[in-house]
Amino acid sequence: QESQASGLPEYIKIVEVGPRDGLQNEKVIVPTDIKIELINRLSKTGLPAIEVTSFVSSKWVPQMADHKEVMRGIERHPGVQYPVLTPNLQGFHSAIAAGATEVSVFGAASESFSKMNINCSIEESIEKFEEVAKSARNMNIPVRGYVSCALGCPYEGNIIPAKVAEVSKRLYSMGCYEISLGDTIGVGTPGSMKTMLEAVMKEIPLSALAVHCHDTYGQALANILTAVQMGVAVVDSSVAGLGGCPYAKGATGNVATEDVIYMLNGLGINTGVNLYAVMEAGNFICAALNKKTNSKVAQASFNNGTI
Amino acid sequence: AFPKRVKVVEVGPRDGLQNEKNVVPTPVKINLINMLSETGLQVIEATSFVSPKWVPQMADHTEVMQGINKLPGISYPVLTPNLKGFQAAVAAGAKEVSIFGAASELFTKKNINCSIEESLERFDEVMTAARAASIPVRGYVSCVLGCPYEGKISAAKVAEVSKKMYSMGCYEISLGDTIGVGTPGSMKEMLTAVMKEVPVGALAVHCHDTYGQALANILVALQMGVSVVDASVAGLGGCPYAQGASGNVATEDLVYMLNGLGIHTGVDLQKLMDTGTFICNALNRRTNSKVSQASCRL
């Protein structure tokens, strides 16, 4: 196998965050049936994990107000995980009642970001997540932990790798099976990605790490490649690159799933995902949102008529 | 380990503008090049001495060459497809020229209506004249990671054409992923083959971002020791083979990555972004540089 010879992982799990992280950061509110259709189409592409929605107060995130309907309305394909965000115990209970079988909690490596985003300190947020983790453990529900601002913060600027490692370790110790390290504003480069991962890998086993790169500065694929070269085997991405950056008006956000898969295919790394099927799902949601895709692979392929 | 320094070859005024729909007036081209000359870039591809019948955008090559401020320490190479173009370029003041080969027979046939072998014979004339005039020649190899007509291109073929051009006297060979289909996998395979025939110090990569792979491909090239990278300010220049798709990688995004890696380029990113803003306004288009897009509200 080509990838084995080069020291790269043989298989990489793609975590599709378009329906949640993507849509949440789109201006247009998407009707419930469109969300469900998108998720159903994604379920047929071979993606192993699709982040469905967020059980947060609709006052804060109107886009995710229909979380119950979406959760109940989607087709659940065997072998596919459908995690949902649960910021606190209340959201967790609501998610379980709606049929969720995996949840995610969102921490941050920046105090300022934590304060601005969820109005509490990192420590206070960890305490809330611990409640969720405890309930989840009792119910055998896996919990994924996110660490935002892993490579930089819109308020604090530079973030030290040791802080990322510290927060990651707290989330991992409370029982999160996987820690997704997020370059929230996309400022990271292969240099800062490497330094950050080296620090985190001292505290967390490699197999429990994921990267969640934003393409705001065009660095996402180079950063993902760096992570993959270091052995990271879980990558978050968003179909059609849905979801702009709330911190830089007009700028892009999530890296496009299509572009990630194209790169991994070229490296001989297995993802189990059908690129063309993802492009079609991307085409569907962009038409529904009346917007152009952020995926360069999709742009090039649909214009060329070939892949 | 990465190189400590990377030479960025700015191709916006030629490769970039040549692939833009709108024809740019001569004073705008000259101003673009002059602004680029203030950014710290050491090499700026200024224009192309081809027949205006083929490339109307470059019809003003003599005026541009004569009109720009040529700052000391900066090289302003120009394309010369044949001896006639070479002579016109030298007469207009050019001190460095470039020739364009390809690793694909079909692409060569469609692009310049001859075989690879015939194209190299034409270039031989240019090489002889350049040597006599002490003018350095840079060689480009197109389609190194894929061809719009042939599809897959063998790494061995790329190595063969590169070796021929290097042996003819080109001081540097720029390997071009013309349609941007390459990935870190194919980049590595291709470079491994080429590096058996041409010293890495004489190699450059010219990546297109049509499939979003450019920076990842450049990263791999750097890891293998390549230290010359071509790019285009604001990512000017679409892809003529995929309508509406992007082409050249944006110089701003490249410099941002190199800065983050602690690699010295000598380029002032802010001045570069300002230059990108200028040319995009003149072209009445949005930038293709994500760094520019993200920073514009700062």
C-alpha cells in the first residue's frame, strides 16, 4: 500500500460537520426538510460520522432550533455515527430524548474565547462538561471533545501549545473518546500545527486525536497534511466547505470535504467515502442555499464535466 | 527539514494576466510590476514575447519591458517561445528569458502544434543565442502531474524532459502542475523521479490550485528540498481547461505559509496584499487569495 510505505495512516476517518458547523455559520436559515435531506444524502456517501445538529438554546443559535425534528427525521444508516452538540446537561437530556446516541462538548484553549462564546471561564465550562460526561458514561453514550482556538484566538491572538495540551487532557480524562483540535479562525500553518500537535501528543494518545481545520487563510489542506504525516487519522471537514468564518466577514471557514478526500485519495489513504457522492450532496445543499460551493474540486469538476 | 530560504518567483504579470478574461491596459501592467518590485520579491515574470495573434493580452510586451522600473537585484524574466521572440526580448532590454516545454505529447501538439522533440529543437536555437549573449534561461515543464488531454503523465517522462532542458543549459527547471490535479502523493512520486536527473537546487514547483491542492503540494516539495516556488499575486489567472475554476496559487497564501514555517522569503506580505488589491480593482474582480479575503477587514 502506497500510504503504508510513506508512514502515513492507511485509513482516515472523516467526520462530516457540514450539517451542524457548516449550516450554523451560513447566513440563510435552512428549512428542516432540507437539513434532513442533506444528512440522508451524506449517509449514503460512505462517511462514517455526520454531525447532525446542536442541542443549544434556539435563542443563541436559531439555525439549530429544529434540533429535535432533525434528529428524529433523519434516516439512521448502520455503521454511521450521528453525534450532536450538547453544551450542558439540559441539552444532553434533550438530545437523548430525541434519540441521540453520541454527543460532543466544546471547550476552548482561550479564556477570552470561552468567555465571549459561552459566557464562562474554561474551568467553569469543563465543570459543565463533566456533568454531561458523567451522565453519558452512565448511559454508555460516547462523548467527543472539541478544543477551539488550538492554533490562535480571534481575541487573544497567539495560543500556547501547552494550554491546548492542558485543555485536551482535561477533556480526555473526563471520558471523551476523541479530542478534535480546532483551528477556529484558520490562522494556523504547518509550522504551528506541528508544534501544537507535539505538545498535545505528550498528553493524549495519537489514536484519540482529530484535526478540525478552517481554510480562512487557505492553509487547511497543508495543515491537515502535516497532521496526517504525524499520524493523526481523524479529520473533520464540511461538505462544499459550508460555513463561513464569523470572525472575518466574507472569509471562508470549514475546509471542504471534497478537497480533503481528493487529497487523501491521491495519497493512497482509504476513507471509505465516495467523492462523487459527496460532490452531489454538496451540489444539492448549495442549490438549496443559493450559493456557490467553496470546494475547489467541485468547482473544477462540474465545470469540466470530469473528475 | 525545510529549506531556510525560499525564492518566490512571481508569475502574476505574465501567467496570471495571460489567463484573465479582461485585457489589461499597458500602464496598469507597468504599475503592477512596479508595485511588485517594492514587495521584496526577487523574480517577477514580466511578459511574453509571443505573437499577439496567439496571446493578445501580451501584445504590449515591448512597451511593458521598456516601461517598468527595473530595480537592482530583481530579475524580470520574459517568455520567449522561439528565436524571433528571443531577439525581440533582448532588443527590448530583457536580461533573462524562459522557455516552455511539456511532459505531454498531446499537450505540446495542441498548445504549440509540434512534438516535444521538435519543441526542444526550437529551444536549442534560443539556448545558443542566449549563451552567446550571456542571458540565463529558465525552463518550464508543463503537465508534470497530469494533462488535460492525456490524463496521467508518467514521472519518468517528466524526468526525461526536465533532464533534456537542464542539459541544454536551463539554469532552473520549473515543474508545472498545469491543471492542478496533482496531490502530495503524485508530487512526491514525480519529484523523486526528477531529482535523479536534475539537482534539487535547480528545481522549482509551479502549482495550480484548481483542485485546492497547491499549498499541500508545495509543502511536500519543500520537504523534499525544493526551494524555489512560483506563485501569482491575488491568485491571478484562471484555468483555461476548466471554465470558472481557479488556476495559479496565490502568492499571498504561499508567503503566509512560508512565514508560518519560519522560512525566509524577503517578501513583505502587507505590500503584496496591497498590490493584489490594486490589480483586482483594475480587473474589477475579487481576489483568489484567501489571506487577502480574510485580512481585508483588518
